[in-house]
Amino acid sequence: MKIVQIELFHVDLRKISPGHQLFLLRLLTDEGISGAGEMAMPYGVGGETLITAAKAIGQRFVLGWEADNPELLWQTIFRSSYWTLGHATALYGAMSGYDIALWDLKGQMANRPIWWLLGGKVHSQLVLYANHWYGNAQTPEELAEQAQKAVAQGWQGLKFDPFRQRASKTQPAIHYLDKNTARLGIAKAQAVRKAVGEEVRLYFDLHGALSPADAIRWGSALAELSPEFIEEPTDTLHYTASLLIRQALPHLPLAGGERLYLRQHFIPYLENRIFHTLQPDVCLAGGITETRKIAIMAEAYQTYVQLHNCASPVCTAATVQVMAATSNVIVQEWFPFWEDGRYAIVEDPLELKANHGVLDIDRHACQPGLGIRLNMDYLNRWKIETLKY
């Protein structure tokens, strides 16, 4: 079974809050089966480079490829593309999209979910925490009210950035957090904790925006609220910055990895025991093939894995397939509150199937491949390229 056509989609939702753009692809075979994949750079600058990379990789490597061998395709692209042997985000993203789509095809050919092909299901349920539950809330009181609403809907884990209005938005080069913004952020976190009680799990995401000194100073205040982890307290450009925080706050669990990609990039964080939880993105870290290897490597270091997931329902489906077959998982990020229409990309999105903060794998993730059907009536509106063999 060969790949005979590639379709590329740019779902541009930047005019709708939160202003994301989504990049997807579909592979068609000479036997009429299709597979879906995603490349995840939904925010920030440079997402369009994924399309350029996907076109180049698709024309050179993917068209005409036998659909049942994602590992060999991954290795062929990685060893033959030169810049992939360094740090090439767009290339890794394009590789991810194609890899996921090939796994989708492979699962459909075998009539099995991808987790079955990865060695089997080790979780019948995934425990989830909600993100983006806060909407446009800005004040401590508004956040507390939104948090109570989310808990009332059954969510027992909530993640947010208490320093969203940080000074670094106007002074990004120095990662500086002024006292007023910091104190307001601490007040927000305290208000949420008071509103939801001690039993609800809180996760703080600092988006890599603080200096190590500020992360240590204000992270110690956040630690008093018993978070499950603090995510990306500083950037991951060099592991020693995060190591300083780990050494200064040894009892505070840290998480990170959405801007780390290959196994090699995670090694210093594992060897120095920096992160309690690794967070690669299956749609940016090389797809299912590479993410699976990162998770296995993390298990050897007794480190948890929770995949970063902030894109479309295709990325969510790929995330669930990997997590279902990964033993070192205790929680998974979830976005059930998007209001920009992205759930229409698939016919039956998993995001809306969580029940009281849990996804039932046996009930919702046992179909062949990724277990989803693309909604082509919606998606064809965003098609920008068709490549043929």
C-alpha cells in the first residue's frame, strides 16, 4: 500500500480568541485508505513554516512510500535532511504530522488502535486536568469564580498561569517579573486554591518566561499552595537554568518539555533529575515514533510523562493513543473549553467525552488507528495544497 496523495490544511483561527492556527495533513493510499496527522505550532510566530517543511518532506520522502513502515520513514527523513540533526522545529513538526498519519494508516490496516500496536493498553482510563477553563478572567475574584465553575463540571485538576500579565510581555529579553505583577499573580493563585479547596489538583504553567532568580523567589510562594507541579518556570534553552531552580527548591515538582523535541534534547533534564514530569508534544517532537521512545527513556529515570496538547482533536487523539500504552503516566492535559470551532475538524472529538476529569479508553479510544474521522466538509475549506505521486 503506497502513499499516492498528500493534502495539507491550514485552519486559520487567528481572528477568534485565543487566536490559534492549526496545521494538519491527510495521506491517501492507492487502496483508498486515508490517515490523519497534525503539526503543532498553534501560537507564536512561524507556524507557516510547517507547510513549507511538509511540502518539501512530502515530495522528497513520503509520496510513493509504503504505508506500513513509519519507523523507517522517520529514520530516512531524520538521517537525510541535515538540519534535523540539530534543532529544526518546523522539520520536526512536519515529521510528526507524517509519522502520526502513517501510524493511523497502520492501525487501520491491522484493524487495531495504535496503542495495541505499541505493545498494548496499560491504562483503561486517563486522569485529566483542564486547561483554558479560565476564559478571559483577569482578577483573583474572576479566576476564583471560573475555577469553581470548572470544578462544578467535574474537573478535579486545573492548570493556569498566575502571571499572565507579566512584565516580560513588554521586556521579554530580561525575563523580569516586577513585584506588583508577581504579587498579583500570587493573589490569583491563592484565590483559586481557596475557591476550590485542598483536594482539587492545581498546576501552574509559567510558560518559560521567568529568570531563574524570579522563578525561585516567586515559585517558593506558589509552592505553599501545594501544586502538583510548576511547568516551565524558565526557558529550556539551556538545562542549567532549570537546574538552578531544582537545586533551590528541591521539594517543588517541575515539569517541562514542549519546546524540547528529540530524545537527545531531554537527556540533560533526565540525567540531572530536573523535571518531575516530561511534556513532549507528539505533534512536534517527531510524532508517535519518537514520543514513544522519549516516554520509555523517561521511565528508566523514574520520571513521569504528560504530553503537551494544545492543538486540534487530531493531536488529542494521537496523544491519547500514546498515553494509553505508556506506563509512566499519572495525568494528561486536556482542553475541553475551546470556543473557536476547532472541534469541527473531526466528527466526534475526544475533548468532549471526558467525564468528571477522566477519559475512558475502553469506551472512547478503541477504534482502529487514531480512532477518529476527519470532517472533510469543514476541513476542505482550509485546504491549501495537494501533492500527488
